[in-house]
Amino acid sequence: MQTRIVRIGNSQGIRIPKLIIEQLGKPDAVELEIKNNQLIISPITTPRSGWGEAFERMAADGDEQSPEISFPQIDDPWQETEWTW
């Protein structure tokens, strides 16, 4: 896709088509970097982004229970005499 560089105040910029913004997940901010003489625009994601929606899907699917965790028994006399369980 080609676009033109336009004047924006005292700067220059490009207009990013709506379709591309939607494909990036409609980010509020992006990171710009230059690699091999190419401008790379990447969405900035926050840690744990999307977790809320994932938990809502899990709850809707009835998959919100923690897995059962079992620990192996250690047959050690020291464990029995030194620890209060």
C-alpha cells in the first residue's frame, strides 16, 4: 500500500488507513523504529492486555476452576520430626 507524506503543522507525517489501524488492534500508541532503511510501526501493548476478555470467555465456557495440583509425598523422617504440618 502506498501513501503520501503530508505536512502536519511544522512536521510531516503519513495518514494510516483505518483498515491498517484495525489490523493492529486499534492501539492508542505505537513504537517507531528504523531497520534496514525501513520505517517499522508496531503497536505498544501493555502487560496482561487482553486478560480481562480471556477471563470473561473462560467464565462463559465454565472453565474458571483452578487445576488440581498434587505434590509428591516425601518419605523422610526429618520432615516428620522437624516440621509441624
